[in-house]
Amino acid sequence: MTRLTRRYTFSASHRLHTAAMTDEENAELYGKCNNPFGHGHNYVLEVSVRGPVDAESGRVVSIGELDAYVKREVICRLDHKYMNHDVPDFAGLVPTSENLSVVVEKRLRRSWSDSFGTALLDAVRVQETKRNLFELRDL
Amino acid sequence: MEMLITRKAEFSASHRCYNPQLSEAENRALYGESADSRGHGHNYVVEVTLVGVPDPVTGMIFDLKRLKDIINREVVDPMDHRYLNYEVKPFDTVIPTPENIAREVWKRLEPQLRFQNAKLHAVRLYETEDLYVDYSGEGE
């Protein structure tokens, strides 16, 4: 099995707050992440692609095409945005990195097979800080 | 209980990704700057992961010093400070993409790492911090 992983970065802000709880409960649950004006991170996104290595090119996937696709579908929509307000995917959805990982996977999935044929989306990893990493794998 | 153990090694080498059966424009579209005629280099990082069961006497899956010696002999010594396309087989005929380098590292190491309680599990090859390939043999 051959799996190629590419790493991207984007910077965005968020606030963790759910309308389903009181202000006190939100503060208790999310701590500093609940501060009213939001805060930002330098996110690192890893996208893994699994598939056969093409005999002619020696590649699982064209890096140029993968970069263009990830930038168009994900990075351009998130980079330097306040996710709660600027990104429609988070309307009614708390932008925890768990939910961010799911949003990224859905965005990548949307026209994946049209773009990459037999190369499969294998994993999405979102690193919020150096100390926490969120992974969707065996997709 | 099976565990994974990983040893890391580094080598610096140059390569060029170019398929002579394709046109200049096709090579450029496929490989970008990696198709440039004189080649270029990377500090490759290879992570070699064994799967196994710790020996009840030694408490080890495998002697990491021995693993280091095998990686150096089979991979680092032949590839370090070399131009892969010209100096390291099979890259005279196989395009040295990270996919193909990862598979070649596997092919060199796997026969050397067949033991009763440990075997090669995966090879991870970093071409840069932003690009790496995992290979764990043919099949899923």
C-alpha cells in the first residue's frame, strides 16, 4: 500500500460556544476558548492519498493538482477567516477542531473522485496547536 | 501484545523526476520544478517501523543498534550524497519520486528484517516537511 501525505497551513480564528448551553456552562466547558471575541490558530492540515503508483509517472497523485484542489476547496475558504462568522459550514456548528476536521473532509470529498480517479482520500489530520491533533482516517 | 517501534534516519541526495517517454511540456505539467534538467536535492528523512512482540528476556522487540546498522548499510550509505538517477539503482530506469524511493527502501530492508518476533511494518519517507509517503508492501 502506498500513501502520500501533503501538509498545508492556514490561519483562522474561532470561538467555542454552543447556544444549547448557558453562558456559565459554555465558560465551564470551553474555558479560554469561550472568550467572547474569539481567538486564532495557525492550523496545519495533512491530507493523505492512497492508491496505486502510476507506472508512467511514478506518482500516486499529481502534487500540483492536489495542491490546487486543496487550496481551492479548503484553504481559500478558511485562511484568515473568523470561522464562526465567515464560513457558512459553521452556521449552527461549533468550530471545534473535531468539527473542523469533518468540514474539511466533506469539502475534500465533494468532487474528489472526478478530480483524482483511482487515488483515494485516505486521511485528514488537523493540528490546532503543537499539542493537539485531530485525525479522520480509513476514510 | 504487538507493538510498533520506529527508527529514523536521514540522507541527502539529488534527483530529477523526468520521464523520457513524455514531452517536455508533459514532464513540466507532471513534475513541476522537479523536472529541471540538472536535478536538485533534498534532505530525505526515512522512518522505519517494525511490528513485533517484546522479547520476555531482553524487553526489546528488536535491537535498535542492529536496526540502525541495517538501515545504514542498505539505505543511507548507498544513497547519501548521491545523485539518485545516476548513481543508485534502480533509479537509472525508475523515476525517483518519493513513492518509488519509499518502495525501494522497503524492498532493500524487508528481506533483512524477517524475524520470529519482529518484521518490517512500514516505511515513511519524507521528501520535505510538507510531503511524505508511507509504504507497507504490495496490496492493501
